[in-house]
Amino acid sequence: MSAFGRKNGGMSPGARPSFGVARPMKGGGGAPKEKGGDQFPPLPGGDAPMPDMGGGGGGMQANKADALTRLADRSNAVHEQTEIGGFEASVHKIKEQVLPRLLERVDPEAASTLTKEELSEEFRPIIMEVLAELKVTLNRREQFALEKVLIDELLGFGPLEELLNDPDVSDIMVNGPDQTYIEKKGKLTIAPIRFRDEQHLFQIAQRIVNQVGRRVDQTTPLADARLKDGSRVNVIVPPLSLRGTAISIRKFSEKPITIDMLKDFGSMSDKMATCLKIAGACRMNVVISGGTGSGKTTMLNALSKMIDPGERVLTIEDAAELRLQQPHWLPLETRPPNLEGQGAITIGDLVKNALRMRPDRIILGEIRGAECFDLLAAMNTGHDGSMCTLHANSPRECLGRMENMILMGDIKIPKEAISRQIAESVDLIVQVKRLRDGSRRTTNITEVIGMEGDVIVTQELFAFEYLDETDDGKILGEFRASGLRPYTLEKARQFGFDQAYLEACL
């Protein structure tokens, strides 16, 4: 009798063949070879001697030990505050001595009318005079650095100016006056800047929000704003922020991002890029879904490049950050309530008003609440090609969030009717994701087909499949087409893109 309860030897006549036939171990009948023999080669990293699990488990044990070692290293790590030293520290120290004396000699109103270059020329002799009084001698490099720091302090955003001018920095996160983090190429690092104190940081935060007519103080401790280059800013101040004033800045590329550029970055495949170009040109209603910092706004800006220049496009946002690449584009922005709590203009109000402004397309920067219903109504009333973004982890969750956002409002309609309106309005869901190695990928392109009972039916056209990870932590994967005939092919046919669309999806 074998270990599987079956007699050794041939099968009886008429007996059902076994599901699989075991292959004999190679290498003779002696003792099994180390590391699993030829048939079971060792796994990578399995060289260390580990207790055997019953054959061929050495590599698995080594990987487990490696993972546990990394966990132990992380739990025992000690993180120390990085100190600013060297050249930056010396310039910062001199600036603290020069700035009060400089302000005594400068008329703020006159200085505010000059550009940075003009102000630099005016300041140079005054700075030399102050340095002479303080008996401080600087070389040429230190003088230029001091001039720049002082002008940034008076006209710009102080220590933040250096980070804002760095094209490699995509995110700036200020956690109080003593700690600032930046994101470069998807990785977070601490920045070598520091503010004088909490009052200094608070003044810079006020300067940022005042530029766009917003305010931040203890009565309104939250504020959304934008910089002149379109970068998005969020400010939160005490008592809500316990470490002091916190500023989060999301920078955007000066050069407009296109779908072809995203393809070259490795965010999508050639076929996915073709599919999205056709979706933008054929006026499909697109919802871009993803997490924070996954690239939703960048994808929306790239899709806008495919809009016909003859179409009138309205964008509606809380803080205007979209930069569409079309000539006939009108951006609209919400307004927060005043000190009495009145005068607020919400996204829903702007969507209703936009319907009276003869738009061809309505684009929402992000939907968070009941305005989702107004956008669906616009998609269903002759404004094909409308787009929006929202936070969700998958296309299926995106549909569920849209249903929940409409139910959050005061609209008294059954859930089945809401689901039906979503199914009839939305054509494509584009899922973008920021992976743990910092790269941003388009992980799913999903069609919304219709209703089956009370469930919204979807069909996946493309998906990103994780394969492996390199030694330096870079994630490897493959973009795969499902090979299904797209349900939105009829819309593409109306614009003459049906053949190209079909070839891209198959």
C-alpha cells in the first residue's frame, strides 16, 4: 500500500486514471542531494543552513529569516533629528543679525513695488553697510547667498523658496518650524531648512493664502490655496495642528504632461495610451480613481490634451490646480464662508451654474460629496466627455463611493435609481496607483457596461500585473489587455476611431 492509500503496481481494468503521475526523483536511489537535488533547485537567498521543513524548504526558510531580520532592524532603529550645519547654518546665523537692521533702513511699501532683481540691486549697498557695522566679513559666495536669503524673506516665502525652485522636488511637507520633508522621485527625505520660530512660519503661511484671497488664523485654521505656478497648498494651524503650523505643497511640472510622456515614464503601455487618447477624443465620460499622490490630477491634465480645441470646457475645483491644454477653457473656483459663516459657494452650486454657461464639457477636479449627482446629471444631459477624479482603491470601490456620496446628500431617491444613473453616465474608470517604490502606474482601465439586476456590471480592458521586485526595490510588472471587445466601441465609431480602438483593446 502506498502513502496515498493506493496499491502499488498497475491499475485494475476499468479503473479511473489518477489525476497526475508522480515523476521519480532524479539522482539515483542514494541519499537525496543537498538543496533539493536537480529537480528542485534552491531558491535565491537559500544558501544559509536552515532547518529542513520536509524537503525543498531551505530557500523559503532563508527568505523568511531575511524578512524577520528586516523587521527587527526597523523595530530597533533610532531616528534622530537632522541638524543643519556648514555653509547654510553660517548664512542663516548672519541673516538673523542683518535682517532687523535691514528692515530699519527699508520702506516696505516701496520695496513691494520692485521686482526681485531690482530689489537685489537696491539691497546690495545697504547689506554691505550693515555688515560693516556688525564687523562681519564675507566672501563673494556668502554675499550672494545672504542677498538671496534676505530677498526671499522679504518678498518670497522664506526658506521655502529654495525648495520651490528645485525642479526635482514634487512635494513639500512642513511639520512645524523645525521639520520639513520633501519628495524627490517618489521618495521622502528631510530637507535642510528650518524656520526661525512658529511666528515666522505662520507669517509665511499667511502670505501664501493671502495671495489668493483666503485667510488662515485661529477662527479659520484650515485653508486651501495655490501658488502662482499652479501648485496646490494646504495649511493647517494650531490649535488643530499640535506641532505648529503645517504646510503641504504639491508642486506640478512646468512642462505640461501628455499621455505619451506618461507612457515613456512607464506608467502605461502603448495600447493603454492609445485607448485613453481615443477615450478623450471620442467624448467618453471618464472617472479617474486613485489614492492621495497617485497622479489623478496629472492624468486628468494629460487627458485634456485630447479635447477638440473647438469645444468649450469648464473646470470646477475647490482650489484651482488643473491646467488644461485647450484654448477655450474657463476655470471656476469655490468660495469658503466668511467670518459670519455665510457666502459660501460650493462645487454643487458651480455645477448647476455651469449648465447655464453653454459648456461642451464639465470637468471636476475632485468630487467628495453630493455634487456627484449634479455631475452625473450633466453627463446625461448633452455634456458627453465630462471628467472627474475621486479617491478610491479600485474601480469597483470607485462605483461604491459614487453611490455613497450621492446618498450623503438630501436627494430622496432609491439606491437602485442612483446605481442606474451611474451605469448610464460613466463610460470608463481609469485607476491610477502609487506603488511602494515611488512609481506611479495606471493599474486598471475598466468599462462600465450597465445594470444586471441591482448590480453595476463592469468589464476590465487593461490591468497591471505585479511580477517581481529588483534588488534595489524597483517593482517589475506587466500591462495586460483582457482581449475583450469594448462595449464603448459604438462611441468610438461615431468619431471614426472604432478600428484603432478595437485593435488597442484586443
